[in-house]
Amino acid sequence: DGLPIKSVETTPPNQKYKGSGAMTLIDNKGGTTNISDNTWLGFQTDTVEIVVHLPKKEKIKNVLVNLLRDYGSWIFLPEKIEVFAFKNNAFQLVDNKTFEQNKNVNGSACVAAVFALKNGIKTDKLKIQLYLVKQIPDWHAGKGNKSWIFVDEVFVN
């Protein structure tokens, strides 16, 4: 389950895929590969920002963001995710990952993006920045259009 989370804020999701609002990210329900169930937040913007508030300063060793990949529904993994910790009155980058869009992957899948924070970071606030695929790649039927990103859970350990 991870550490207790006091609250979470996020970029507003698309109204069609709004789940239970920002609380969808910390309700511990987990998403399925069915985009119609209410466990996902769906976004079709350039970036998604998630801010996680903990009840007190904790030593954070890792952060997990659960994503959906479903090329048939135009849902792609983000190009990049950055994780920031609030330290010394400012957000500081503590880890990042980039993702390849692999045309040889079929079907839909839940994908966990895990960020291991070296030696742990003591903070009570994290910011997670997700950068969407700007244009669907040429190999896809939706080439040139804006992609979707689906997020359902954020765990902090």
C-alpha cells in the first residue's frame, strides 16, 4: 500500500475518463485493462502534473506510477516521467525515465513505472510530471494525432 498519503492534486482529466477525480490515484483500487471502468484518469494534454502530499516528512525510497498501454485505444505510455521532491523550499528533480513506443507490442497492459530514489529522500511533498507523446507515431493508424495517457495509482514507499 505504501506510505499514507494526505492528499493528491492533478491536472484535470478528460471528462470522459475522470474516475473519482484525483482520489482515483490513491484509492488503492488499481486499474484493469478495461478503459471504461472508473479506476483510471485519462488525459489528452501535453503534460500531466501530479502533486502528492504526505502527512509528515518521510524518507522516500521509491515511487510507483501505474499506467495503461493500449495502442488500439490510442493510449500510449508517456515519453518521459520526472519525479521531484520538495526540499529547501523548492521542487528538485530526483529521478526520471523515458519510454519507447514499441510497435511490436499487441493488446493492452498495466505498466508500473518505478523510480528508486538513491539513499532515500526526506520530504512531505512530491511532484510527478508526465510528458505525453506529442504525436502518435507513423506506424500507428492514428498517426499524427494526439495520444492519450491513463494513470490509476501512485504509491510512495
